[in-house]
Amino acid sequence: MDQVLPIALVSLLLGTAIALIFFKNYFLKRKSEIGSISKPELHSDLHKKPPKPTHQSKKPLSKPHSHVSSDKDHNKKHHPLDLNTLKGHGDSVTGLCFSYDGRSLATACADGVVRVFKLDDASSKSFKFLRINVPAGGHPVAVAFSDDASSVVVASQTLSGSSLYMWGEEKVKAADDSKQQPKLPLPDIKWEHHKIHENRAVLTLVGTASTYGSGDGSTIVASCSEGTDIKIWHGKTGKVLGNVDTNQLKNTMATISPNGRFIAAAAFTADVKVWEIVYSKDGSVKEVPKAMQLKGHKSAVTWLCFTPDSEQIITASKDGSIRIWNINVRYHLDEDPKTLKVFMIPLHDSNGATLHYDRLSLSPDGRILAATHGSMLQWLCVETGKVLDTADNAHNGDITWIAWAPKTIPAGVYRRNKALSNQKDLRAGNGDGQTFVLATASVDKKVKLWAAPPLESA
């Protein structure tokens, strides 16, 4: 026991000495490593150039900023035919319509508001507009003017079905002893109908003046449901004038000829059915019999429109073609309408397959056809079928409706554009700064106004 204790003590001392030697060598080595690292850093600092002045160091930062700004400015550049944008809509714009004089434009918006803009100049920086709130629970889907710019027919969609309203202004006369003209009151609902197509939605709403035959010139309106029925209404009184059934599984759209004589509908099949509105001697609608059927397309017709003289129909189909039909035939004697022209739609996807047009609208002079596919807008020459111009991204979303103003509208800024000032007699107008104007609505909450393209290259 006495021998074990000295041995343990000696071992402890030796272990402690070895540990001290080890840690000493470690810290000496670590110090040398730190020294070898720090010296080059101090050496390199001596050779560094002095920092540049503050105002110089900001220059590299300003270049990317200016580049971004230039990109934004580039993106903001408008298409040459882009006249103006009507903003302020709170949701998708689902429909629009010009008044008969072309100076008012009504828009239907999913935010529950119908707006009637005054278009004194299509290139104006701001527009006055009248705001009409649709009854709670309804969403306006389409709009048409009645007899004048102060009367608007609106189709509104609710959970239980579609409703039809007509807002009109009262003509207020100033009192004899009053020197100031009182302000006109806001439009009131003059008539309304609910569940006009049972529980089905309204796809299109179109109005025109009944000027054909013994028509009295009053406005008639056609509402087309997503089912197979189409109803004809008297614009001023709201009376139902007629009802037709396409019997084609599902409607796509329907429209009335400018003179109020025919109704034509595009539906599920490739054929287009046409009905004639027969008027009595007192101007009322007597009946709406089927008149003819347009046969020739190989696939469903997506849209159609009448020419201004109501004697021709232009159709676009999923078969990739546009057809122009002569309907001024003796259909009472079973004479069939004739195909005058066939154009292939100049649109293709990445695989080369022909695309179709979603909507068509013909200019008031019958020379320019506006057509859409998604967010793209094209103008075509009716005579040749040639594309006059294209706006690949006319809107930041799908275009929901297009319509030409029935008459020319002043567009001073556009006519003063030097790049386009030499296009004489290519648009309507008498050199007084007026032009035909096309309006487009979109899901991007905007309505755009476009000038008619030149025809010189067609």
C-alpha cells in the first residue's frame, strides 16, 4: 500500500507535465496561424485604393433604375389604333352598347353597376358618366339602349335566374318663372321582368329600331338565353313581342338585323337559323316565323353579324372559316341563301391548327370586320379577307364584347398623329377629326376605344 501511493503520485505529476507541454505547443501553433492570416490582410489593406466619392458610387445604382423605367415606358406604349381606355370598373366588364348617335356608351360590369359614358371626343383625357346601380343580388351581364340615350335596357343575373330592367329619365321642364333649368333626376326603373328565361342566364342582349316594312321605328330588343329560347321585347314598354326556339341544344348568341326584319342565332350545330319579324299595319309585331337556314359550315358557328343593309350575314365557325351569306332571297319560294365568299381564319396555334374567332363586329360602312380570339383583336377587310391590323394583347385578359359606334366620333388626338395623318379617305369622316370607333370590353376591368385601320393595303 505504501508503494502504490508514490507511484500514483508520480504518474499524476507526469500526466500533468505532458498536458501542459501539449497545450503550450497548441497555443503557440495557433498564434502563429493567426499571425500568418492577419499579416496578409494588413498588407492588402495598404495596397487598396481609396473608396470613391459617394456621388460616384451612386451612378451604377441609377442605371438599372433607368433601365427598368424604360422597360415600363415601352410596355405602356399603345397600339397605333388604341385611342383610349375607360377605367373605373370594379370587376369584369361583361357587355357594352353604343347609343344610336354614337355619343353614349353603356357598359355592364360584374360589380353591379351600369355606366353610361358621354363620348364627346374619343381621345379625351376624362369622360363624364352616369352610374346606375342594379338591384341588390343582381349582376349586369348585357346592356342595350332603348329609344334614346337616356333609356337603357339591362339584363341582370341572379341566383334564381335572369331579370330585365329598363331605366329611363323623366323629361323635366323648367317652370315659367324659373331662369335656371333644373337638374334632371337619375334614371328610374320604368319596367322590369324576372326569370325571363326561367332559371337560365342571358348570353346576349341586342336592340335595334324597327324600320322595316310597317315597323313604327320603336326599339325592339332580343334576349338570347343559354338554353334554346330567344325572346323579343318592346324597348319602351317591356312587352313581349315574340318568342322563338332554336331547338339546337344550346344557344351561343343571337342578334337582330339593323332594320329590325330578321333575327339570326348561332347555336350548338353548324347551321344558322334565321327568323323574320312580321309587322302589322299599326307597327306592332304580328308573328316571328322561321325564314331560312344557313348551311355550309362543317362545325359550330361561334358568332355572326349582319351587314348594315341587313341583306347579308357574316359568320365565323370552329371549322376555321368565315362565310358571307346573301340572305336577300325569295325564301317564301324556297330559295336558299347563297354563300358569297369564304375566307380562312388567319390564326393558328403552336401546332399549326387553325383557331376560331370568338366575336365579330362589322363597321357601319360594312368595310371592316373586327374579330377577337381571347385577348387578341384583329381587323379584316370584308372585300378581300386580308388582315388589316392586329393587336395581339389588346387587353390583359379575354375580350368579352366588341361593338362599333354606329356613327363617327371626334378623335382629335388621333387625327393629329403625324404617323397617320396621311391616311385620307381611309376612314369615315370629312377631315373634321372624326373616325369610326370600335369599343372592346374585357375581364381586365377595362373598356378600350380603337380607331378604324386604313384600307389602303387591303
